[in-house]
Amino acid sequence: MNNTEFYERLGVAKGATQDEIKKAYRKLSKQYHPDVNHDAGAEDKYKEIQEAYDTLGDAQKRQAYDQFGATDGQGFGGQGGFGGFGGAGGFSDINDIFSQMFGGGFADPNRPRKGQDLQYRMNLSFEEAVFGKDTTISYTRTSANGKSESKELKVTVPAGVENGQQMRLSGQGEAGFNGGPFGDLFVVFRVDASKDGFERDGADIYLEQPIDYGTAALGGEINVKTVHGDKKLKIPAGTQNNTRFRMRGMGAPYMRGNGVGDQFVIVYVDVPKKLSKKQQELLQEFQASLNEKPKKGFFG
């Protein structure tokens, strides 16, 4: 079976590293995310990208795909399974594959079939995405008796989720056919921009921080906002614009594995727009001292 299509969807070579695959996914998912791209076909393209990364972004799934191609059983199973950058829809079951390969010779119209998957979009604040939360969602699906039913479901949002990621809740979709299992419910997360100016890149958080001219020149200690509360940051004397400082452990939890990312603070000098007369005089005196020529010594 074709075992290169997922690589082609992400625009990477089959021998690409996991980091290269992740970078390609992040770029394409932002480009085609239905919340930002309303062009015809963008949502389908987004789902294809998600499906490809669900397999290639996991080393074990990728190995199986490289050997066997796209087959059933590569998705996460079980209630509350989290697909990271997973793809809704999954793969066809084995009977559908036989039907496509042999022209329907093995297809049984009365066989049990899985119900359709559903999608639920959940808005999260920046902080909720970082720390996770427990919540209850309400949605409508078709029940086993063929009637529409309203359903409430308790959901635990894992800490560290990112915009566009999704979580699969097994068996919470539409009812199956001929006694087949229910489909799955995919909860897609949409993360709001931070009100405090934070930006995320994976588990790392970035923040631009103004400092005054005196602190930049002489050094000092400033208060910096983090998602874990205000923290102190030492500024060395002579700090220049766009200097980046690392605050270890002040980021978001890692989705794959233990630990927490870092916060990077990029400082810039906040030049005052208005100065008092005394401040002007002091700055002029300081500027004049910089322009003074050093006195000649004994040797000229």
C-alpha cells in the first residue's frame, strides 16, 4: 500500500527527522486552519494534514506506516485518548479496504458498521490551555434507536494543549449501523490570544518586556509576568535592545513526556517621551561626558 502519501501531504522527504516533520506540520496547520482560512477546500486540506501528522508525528506509528502503509489501528483508542496533533476521521476499516481492492466482492451491506465521527470545537483561554481544566460539554448526536439525542459529557482538557490540537473521545459520536459501534467525538481546541502578551511555541513561552534607560545602562532587578505568577529577573548593566533572557521552568507543560518548558523574555529600552528639566540637564551632562576627548598622556 502507498506509504509515501502522508509525507507528501506535509511536504517532507520520507527520511525527514521528527523535528522537520513537526515544523512542516505547524506551518501547514496554521496556514489551513479553518478558523483563519475560509477558502474552499481549506478545511479538507487541514484534515488531511492532521491525519498525516497523527501518524508521522509518532515514531511507532510512523515505523508501521513506512512498513505497511495506511492501515487500520493506527489511531489512539479508548475514552479520552489524546491524539496530540491527531487527525479526525481515522482510516477505513479492513472490510472497506477489501471492498476497494476487490471491487466489492467481500462487501456485505448488512455487516455492522461504525457510526460517523463528530467534531466539537472548544474555546480555551491562554491559561486554560497551559494548565488544562475539567469541564462539561453538550452536543447532539444520533442514538442507537435512530433518534436525535442531547448528550452531556465530562471532559478533562490536558495541560499544555495548543491551538488546533484535538482529543478523541472514543464511542461518543453517531450511532453505528446494523449493530456496529458508535463513532468517535473529536474535541478541537481553539486557544485565545493571551491578554498579558504571552506567545507560545510548544512548551516555551515568549514575552516582550520594556525596561527603562537607567536599568538598561546600570543594571537592576525587574518584575516579570509569567503564567506561574510574577517573578524577579536580574538585568545586567549594559543590556541592549532585544536581549533575550531565559527563565527556566516558567513555560507550559510538555505534551509528550514530563517536564515544563521555559519562558524567554525579550527586553527593549522604553525611551521616555517627556523629561523634566532636571532630567534633561542630567542627560545632557551625561552626553557631554561621552563626547569629551580623553586627555593626552605623557607620551601624547
